[in-house]
Amino acid sequence: MTRRVPVIDIRGVCTRFAGVSVHEDINLVVERGEMLGLVGGSGSGKTTLLREVVGLLKPSAGEVRLFGHPILDPDPDVRREVRRRFGMLFQHGALFSALSVFDNIAFPLRELRRLDEALIRDLVWMKMAMVELQPEQGHLMPAELSGGMVKRVALARALALEPELLVLDEPTAGLDPDLSENFVELIRMLQRELDFTVIMVTHDLATLAGLATRVAALAERRVVAHGTLEEVMAVDHPFTRNFFSGLRHTAAPGAGA
């Protein structure tokens, strides 16, 4: 029986900046349909690893493959095709400040240069509805949006091309607990409906418990624990003991439930 190609395959990744080692021999696989949470202390390189996954940074050694292809494949057509298969939600939304809500969401659709404006309009409205935004909010500018709305617009843009992989960098950062909980539920609902794979960096335990089906903990320049939330919490390592101490004193919800 042929094994399915993983969505993300990180092989022997080492990362060094000015002679300082951030990662040493990172190996990690994310299978289709998984929701992997990356956690680690300050300086552990979790956001750096996320940037290597999407091709914004090149590892000093090793390789990252998405859908079976190197993210930095020498063939520009392969790189372009791979990048169309994932969407990214940046920590602070990274909306284009000079573009309206509508035009921010339309941006990746227009970049394709294959769709007419009538179809783009319909697709944008559909994506806005998915993230519970109203069509009349399409004319608003980023400066007019609340933090929660910025996240929803950025999520709609990340989903514009119907990606197979959604990459999230601190998806609930800056949101109050109620907004954070609502945003987690929205992502969970969309993942059930659209069946995409997720990799996310988060420091928020509630977000991790609400979304992640698997967790990878980075410390000492390597992956020190990888498994379900309960399995990673059980690993006897200084980082995991400290990071998950709050959950150990409560009834931790089932990961990804």
C-alpha cells in the first residue's frame, strides 16, 4: 500500500544566523488533515521554522517539502504551484493599508490573472460570508477595523484560493479572551467544512487546546516533544513542565475536540 505524501515534511533542518545556531536537525511531518501547534520559548525559533515552511527563509541545511515538493524548488513553476496550495495568516494580519477590505481579499485572486472581476466579486463575498463579515463591510479600510475584524479579513484573504494548508502565526494574538474563543471556533468550523491542514505557532494555551490535534515543542534547538497535547504534556522536560503547568492544574479539554 502506497503511503500518502505528507503535507509538510521537514527533513534535517538546521538554521544559523551569524554563527548562532537556532535549529539543529529538525525533523517533523504533518499529515493531511492534521492541525499542528508549534510551541516554544522566546528565541526557540518557532516563527523562524514557520517562515522556512512557507519559503520566506532558507535553512542553513536540510529541506522543507510541501505536498512532496521542495518549497524552494529550482523550477519557478513548481514553486508557484506549491505556493498557491497554502494560505498564511500573519500575526498582525498584514493587511495592505491602502486597500479596502474587499480589495485585500481580492488581491490573491487578481494575482492569478485568470478570473474576471464579476467572478472575483462573487468569490470575495463568499469568503467574507465564511468569516462572518457582511458585504457592506467590504468598503472599510484596515485603519477602520477592530482587532477581531482584522483577523477575519486576513483569514478570508488566506482562504481566498481555497488552500489545502493554512499557516497561522499567533492567530489569536491581541484578541481579548471572548474574541479569541470565537476566532478559534471559526477556524475549527472552517477546517471541518473545508478539510484543510493547519500548522500554527501560538503561545496561548486555550488556542492550542482548542485547535491542535498534535503539538510539537521546540527547545534546545530541537523538537523535544511531538504528539497529542496529552502526550506532549506528559514529557518530562523543563520547557514542557513550565509551559503546560497551567493546563495540568485544570481539566484540559481534548485537543482538537
